[in-house]
Amino acid sequence: MTLTKEAGLLGLDDVKIFEVTADTAGSLTYGSAVDVPSMQNINLAPNYIQRPLMQDEEIDGYYSKLQSVSWSFSNVKVSLDALNILEGGTITSTGSTPNQKHTYTLSDTSAPKYFKLEGKINYSPDTIGDFHLVLHKCKALSTHVEYKAQNYAIISASGIAIPTVNNSKIRDYVVNETAAAIS
């Protein structure tokens, strides 16, 4: 049976980010996976450079070129490792049981890191294994943590995905016949 190119998708089962460790003409490499726990949503929107081609004061054509993809997400569990990539802070671990402590520090020298974002959707009423969305080189432009009375904190981030130097990729959508792990 031929794998379908269209599928209904339900849920967002897993999201991971990977720090970009190299992006050159000869190499694109990522660090270890960092889970972004309890993801609520991911929003993606392509951004195009657009210019009309004018001839005799009329539009004769239209130039469009993909420049980047804007993204945003919200999740409800604070991950210090994810914040470290999104904001570029530092994590310090001290003590031993029962006095262990992890401190995440954001300072005026902290800078967001480039990262790959990959999300996975396992459920579809159609005959597919799973669906993956991949942004190959992202940077967070904003992070926001909302603490709430009698409810979970919400962590929101937004930013931009740009083409990689290595292969010019920005975004992939992957429909797998057999479910695959995030890589």
C-alpha cells in the first residue's frame, strides 16, 4: 500500500530541542536531545520576502522567497535544561541528598542558543506511523513564564527559524509509514 501524503493529526506527543553545535558548509551537528515537557501547542508561520514586478505601472508578476519561519510554543512544566538553550543562562547543581539544589541563572551576558526543534504526533485516523515537524535552526527571541494561582505555570517561547548554512533547510514535515523516534 502506498503511504498517504495527507493525514488528520491529533495531539502533540513529544517535543525535543537540540543545541546546534556546528553549522558550516561541510557539517551540521546537534547536541543531545533536551525534552520540552508537557507541550501544549506549537504554532508555525512562514515569512516571505515579497516584491511586485511592476511594468507600466501595473503588476506583471510577483516575487516571493521564503526567508524564515516564525514559531511559538507553550508548555506547562519548567525545564531548566530547555531554558538554558532558549535563554542561554547557566545551571549550577550543588549539595547532596537531602539538600540538593539546581539554580538556573540568567545574567546580562546570557544569550539564546541556536537549536533544532522536533515535534512528534503519534495519532492519526489515517494509515501512517507518525508525523514529525522539524525546524532545523531556531533561535528564541522571547521567553515568558506565567506563574498562576491554583494552576500550572505556563512557559511560552517564540522566535524564528532560519536556513541552515549546511543545507539551506528551514522546516521539514515528515510522514512516516512506521513510527520513528525523534532524532
